[in-house]
Amino acid sequence: MNHRKNKNNTPNFTKVIPALLLFVILMAGGLFAFHQLDQKSPSPAAESTEESDYVEINGVKCRPKSNLETYLFLGTDIQGKFSDYQGYQMDQSQGQSDMIELLVIDKTKDTYATLIINRNTITDMDIYDEKTLEKTGEFYGQICLAYAFGCDGKEKSCDNTAKAVSQLLYGQKIDGCLALGLDSIEGINHQLGGVTVTIEDDFTQSDPSLLLGQTVHLTDQQAMHFCHDRMNVADGTVENRIKRQKAYMSAAKDIIMEKCKEDETFVLDLYDSLGDYMYTNIRKNQISKIAKAVLKNEDLGEFEIEGENEYNEETEYVEFYPDEDHLAETVIRLFYEVDN
């Protein structure tokens, strides 16, 4: 699989990056999809050798870990209800998955790890027709566009993104997928009764009620501004907004953990409150069971793939090119065993 191709293929879409706090729910509440997506074909780099279950990845001989489950979580820039989504529209700039995280659960070792995938990662993906939802071609560009190219904003978009992630990770299977829309932020904050954060950026142009230096118990609308706004806040960078999102997630996770311990039905209520603003192949009757399991598992932490950010002057977008060696190393650490 070639991760370095012509960089000038990214379409000139109007870019609006959402700020979804999906992983707060996923890790603390246990919203883990159970219906398995189609297993993706392994890339040539991960084809099995003739020796039993061994594979070779980037020159390293290894064997797949047994009893793994992988779940893909997407924060999309879809506004409003998923049922009203009409496909990617340039004037509305909806349809991309700007938050992409893969949860890897090792049921044998009772551990889990999180792989954060840069939304600007350049990789291969399929394109589908908006009306027929049939595949019409292939594209090499930012992985966030795989959701848009799936066209329906639901099953096909999730499948297409899962396939792109699978191909990026040398053919790892994806067991389930959950996507949340932009308007879920207020719903999450409301169910939590608000989240307390310290305001470290100047929100004068965005929300004057968020005063620099103050500790604020966020209302639902404030939570949206705090987590979503970028262009008119501080230096306007994605990195700055990510820092704010992590601060919110850290505080929110503690609240969710406590609520789950106090009331086992809390996660079900949270699920119901987000129903119109998410798509998943999750089975509701499994949520509490999996939430309990994840709360007991050891957290191995977050993994990120190293690489280079390159500015494409033609599209005026930043493109992220994974470092091949670190990509392979990360895949091996998460999915394989290496004999000493």
C-alpha cells in the first residue's frame, strides 16, 4: 500500500472542523458497537506467510493477538439530526469525520488502548454515488473525507471510513462503528448537568460570558462554544482547540464515571438523549454490560501515529503523511505479538 502519492488530489471543499466530545462517552460510558462490519481485506504488507499465523509487517515477523475487539468512533461535522442529512454539501460543509479514534480491546489481558488517527492523514478510500450508493471510484486524500464519500452519513459512510482506517492499518478488521453529530455536544453537557473548566483563551468574539482566567460551570451553549469555536478564539489553531477539548473531556469523564457507578442506567439515558444525533450499529441491550467491562479494564493509554504535516498550496489544506516505520510499529504494538 502506497502512503505517498500525488498530494494535489484533495478537493477544494470548504472546511469546517467540528469539536465532538465523543470519546468521553465511549470510554467512560461504554457505548461500544457490537455488530461487526465487514472484515476488510488485508493489505499486501500484512499478508500471512506460509508459517501458520505469522505475518510480516515492515520486515518484522509477528503473529496476530487473539481475542481482540476493535471499535471505530467518529465525531462528524453533521449538524441537526442524522435522519435529515442529505449528503455532503459545499455550502453547508457537512459530512466529514474530524475526530477519528479506534478502540482496541484485548479481552484476554483485560486491557484497552486508544489509537487517535489524524483527520488529515493521506490514504486511500472509495467514492460512492450519492443516489445509488454504489462505488464509483477511488480517491487518495484526507481520511476525514471517507465519511463524506460514503454519501449517506450513516451506514455507508461508517463502512467507508472503517475500510479506509482498516487499509491504513495494514488490513486490521473493524468490529463496529459509532458516529456522533455536532449538535450532540449540548446534549452531552445537559445530561452531565454541566462541566466545570478554567477559561484559558480569549472568547471575547465568540462568547463574552466565557471570561479569561475564570473557572466556569458550562451551560449547554457555553459548552458548544468552548469545544467547537476556533477561528475567533486565541490563535485560531486546531491544536489550541484540541487542548480545550481535552480539558473538557477530562472533567466530563470524571462526572460520567461517578454517574455510572451511582446508576447503572445512566449510560442508557445518555444513549437515548443522543439518539437523533448519532448513527451506530450498537445494540442498546449490550450497553450496560460493556460499560461495566470497560470500567474494570486496564487503560494502556492513547497511541498516535507520528508523521509529517505538509501544507498543500493548491488546496490550502494541511496534509498529514504517516511515518511508515512508526505506523508499522504502532500496528504491531496494538495488534500483534513479536517472539523474542
